[in-house]
Amino acid sequence: MRPPSTLPPALVERVLERLGFREAPSPCSHGLTALYGAWCRCVPFDNILKRLHLATGERGPLPGSDPVGFFESWLDFGTGGTCWAGNGALSALLESLGFAVDRGVATMLAAPHLPPNHGTVIVRLDGERLMADASILSGAPLPLPDRGPTAVDHPAWGVRASVAADGRCVVRWRPLHGTLDGLDCRVESVGHTLEDFAQRYAATREWSPFNFAVSARLNRDDGVVGIGLGQLAEFSSRGEQRLRPCTVPERTAFLVERLGIREAVAARLPPDEPLPPPPRSG
């Protein structure tokens, strides 16, 4: 019997074919680098199906809560998911291919004193811990250090990791919108289950910065492209940041032409709404 966190073999085969593999990558360093690199180029971080789900008042689990549903939607529509969905799906794919995976809970430190708000994937391989995050999309797995800093050097999507005074790993990465200095993601704990991820994802139904406006990101042509805060965004291959406002029709065209989202889905997205304060923030 398959472990509950692995995927049906026929679905794995379809996913790998879409990612560009003729045969399954081996659970080794080369295989992980190839698979994660393909993911960063092909599977967007986005909130498209979640935005539609909430805007139309649909009931039931949020889209992508289950890795099988995540991959079926990606194959049909080109959509990805936000952190809990995307990293849950990536972790299930890696486990199905024989990798040793830890699901991590982290904190995107957009403000001081935030509770954990991010799911991530850490692969144990040859005595190393390697972050392969479906939201950060670092192009290559990032070694998590025990002492000194580590990095994935790239002008557009480069990331670096260090160890804080309290022993927790902190990863500095570059959101498309924000300062070029980047944003810290602190790994809080590992050893979580897909059910943990699904429960944390479900808790974002009430409020999340990804509930009210379209956000998407994907590595393209040795750079990064995406959309958020009502703007089209890009990091060029030299790491230059470019932002410009867009209309709803421009947004639809961008999602279809640059990110590969099915037009029938992209065209249904409602206009962005202002981000309200979190519940009980007053």
C-alpha cells in the first residue's frame, strides 16, 4: 500500500512529463536539482484559484488543499498555489520519488512578532538539509547551514541562509514587490504532516494577504516575472527590478501569455480589493 503522503503513479508520470522529464529523476543531489529547477520554471506560486474560490463564495476545502487536486488543477489550468498548497504538493511529489522530506513551518518576517505563517519543504540528502521552497522559487535547492552562511547565487532569484543567535535558520529572499534588500523567512520547526499543512491553509480562509488581490510569481528566461499589488513585476537576468501598474485586461493577458494560465480561468478573476486589516488587529 502507498504511504498516504505519496501520489498515484499515473499522476506522477503526467506531472513529470509536463515538467519535461522522460523518466523519473533519481532521489539524489542531481535529481533534486533538476526537479526543483523545473518546478521553479513551470509551477507558479499564485493565489488564482484561491482568489476565485473566496470571491465566489464557494464552500469546501480551499483549492490545492490536497496534492492530487493541486496537480490536477496545474495540469488542466496551469495554476499553482500559495505556500501551504504549493509546498504540500511539492513535498508529496518528492516523497513519491523516494526523497527524504521534512515539511517545515516558518515565518515570513514582514513585520515584527508575527506568528508562523509559511509552509516550506526541506529535503535531507547526503547529510545536508536543502530547502526547496515552492513559493520562494530559488532556482536551485538552498543548503541550510549549521553554522556559516550558504547561498544560491543568482542576480534575479538568489537567496542566502544564515543561523540566528537562537539557532534557527533564516533565509533572505527577494519578493517581487518590496525593497531589493529582501525579506527574511525564519524556519521555526520541521516534521509536519500534510494534514498539518491543510489545517494551516484552511485557517487562512478568514484572512490572508493573498485573499483579496491576485498575486503570482514564476522564474522565466533567467529572470523572475509576476504580478501583485496591482502591478506587473519583474527581476531581469541582471537582478533589476521593474514595476508598472496594470489594468484588469492587461493582468489577464499577462497571466495567460507569461505564466501559462488558462484564459478561461484568468478572465474570471475579479478586480483586486484593498487589503483589510487582520481580524482583531484593532
